[in-house]
Amino acid sequence: MRTILKCGAFLCFAAALSFGAPVVYRGQLMDAGCYNQNQSQSGEKSWVRCAPQGSTTSFAVHTNGRVRMLDQAGNDKAEAAFQHGDLKRDRNGDMPVVIYGSRHGNTIMVESIRARGSDTSIH
């Protein structure tokens, strides 16, 4: 009985520690406004067609076959990194990023963002 009680207490403690832990999202950064207007179009990949431009202020990320929106803090971080030149298009025309954060519905609450292959991240 004590063994079962100890195992149960350990599992509860482990679950509490892992709750809300940041997750790593690897994908392509997109202009959320462009995506929302053109998501029904077929053909060119949406993350290439809607790659961020200099005027982009609302961002999304295409990851694991889904598009997730960034929260306001994430939009600010992505915009700062993009304007600073930390985020750039690759030779395929997309903008690969690594985002640390947690998902709430269809939105990622961003803790940090960086270009894939870069050590420079925006917190």
C-alpha cells in the first residue's frame, strides 16, 4: 500500500512540475494577416506566399502541418527580430524559426523566438 501511495505522490509531483513548461515549436514564420486573407488558396505553400514583409505586425507560425497565431508579446518579439535582421528568408523563400512558448488554443504564448540555426534569440 505504501508503494502505491509513494508512486501516486511522485506522479502528482512530476505532473505539477511539467505543467506549463515551454514547448519548442519549429516552423516557418508567416504574416498572419496575409494568411487569414488567403488561407483558402491552393498552389504555392502558404508560408512562402505569406512570408513576413517589412510592414508585418501580426505573425503566425506554420508548424507540424498547422498554422498557429502568436500572442501580442510574440508579435512584438518577432517584429523586433525581423526589423533587427535576426530573422531572414532562406533560399527556399520561407523564414524558418524556433519558438519557445506554450499553446493556448490556436495561439502560442511566446517566451522567445530565434531563427533556426542561430544562437541569437529575442526574449
